[in-house]
Amino acid sequence: MKTLLIVGLGGGLGSMLRYLVTYFVTSRITHLTRFPAIFGTLAVNFAGCLLIGVAIGLSERYEWFSPQMRLFVAAGICGGYTTFSAFAYENISLIRNGNCLVSLIYISVSVVICLFATYIGFAIVNQNCRN
């Protein structure tokens, strides 16, 4: 139960931070591009990946970075901020362990099936709305 609370608190903070960062970036560049939301999401994904790399690196290097702190930052804040950070970390772990082919397959399959799933989701809604 304690673990769920740690992750949940971090996740809530991460979600609020994601909203604020996306809003800030998007509102600043709306006049510069037809696709401002893309840049907000890109900023969040970049920052989340950077943060999870720092958090995991610190937890591997220093004892003062407790397992609870790692959960709070990596699974909680980064997970609430962007799940892309977890995806990036998993692939870096695969590569660091010499599983480059598995990583390449994971990346490719993830991108393809997630785009396909999103397309199917839209199709289901559009089909149901026409009836």
C-alpha cells in the first residue's frame, strides 16, 4: 500500500507538471506553427526522458537515492509526466545489456501497434457515431 501511495503521489505531480509544461510551450509557439501541440508533447517527452535517465543514474550511483525515491521519481513523476520516459528507459536497458535487436524490434513494434491502435480507436468511435 505504501508503494502505491508513493507512486500515486508522484504520478499526480507528474500529470500536473505535464499539463503545465505542455500549456506553456504550446501557448508560446501557437503563432509560429500550425502544429503547436506537437512541440508541447515533444518538450514533455524530452524532459521526461532526461529526468528518468538522471533518476535511474543517481539511484545506481548513490546509496542516498533510496528505492522509495526511485519509485517516486521514475514510476511516479516520470510515469505521470510521460510514459514515453519508461519506454525510453526500457530500450536503453536492453541496449546496455547487449539486446540491441530486441530493442529495435520493441521500438518498431511499439510505434506501429500504437499508431494502429489509435487509428482503430478513432475508427470505432467514428463508426459508432454514424449509426
